[in-house]
Amino acid sequence: MKQTEPDFWVLEYVTITKDPRTDLVVAISGTDKAADTLQRTGGFLSAPGPRGDYHRLPHGLPVEQQRRKATAASHALLAAGHSVHLDPTLNMLVAPDGGREAAPALPDGSR
């Protein structure tokens, strides 16, 4: 019996991260369908860049709103079949400090 490779439904890889120079939340790569999902579910705006269009959240959003919109967009993209890398600092389902505050201190004061 001849084995074949499985078909995967990943449309394209999308990265959602925070640009350290501008503090803007940006989404890089993706298809037109991914762009539509970013705009509808996350409130991302299309912007021209030096290497092609990218998407970003509006200027001046509070950090919690940035995290909420980025997380919502990433889940919608995943549901639509896209492969997504969401910066852990933007993920609402992860503690902003990586859970370090929730870790109990040891008797000597270390974690």
C-alpha cells in the first residue's frame, strides 16, 4: 500500500507582534482573506510598508485593548485555517509577566 502525505489546510503564516520601535501592534504576512479577518475581528488597519502592505492596530490603544484585539484576531485566523504566531505578551490567555507573579516563592525567597 502506497502511503501519501496528508493534506494540510494551513493557508499562510501570520505573525502578530508589537514593534519595539513604535509600540504598534502589527500583523505581517498573510493572504487577502487573512487581511479581511484581521480587519473584521481585530480592528486592524491596512498600512503600506517598505516591503509591502502590513496591518496594524490604531495608534494610542491601551495595552489591554491591544491584547484583546490581537488575541481575538489570532483565534479567528486559526479558525479560518491560518497558521499564526501571536507574541506571548499580546496573548490575553497568558499572564503578561509569563505567570511569574502566580508562582509561589520558596522559603529562601527564590522562585
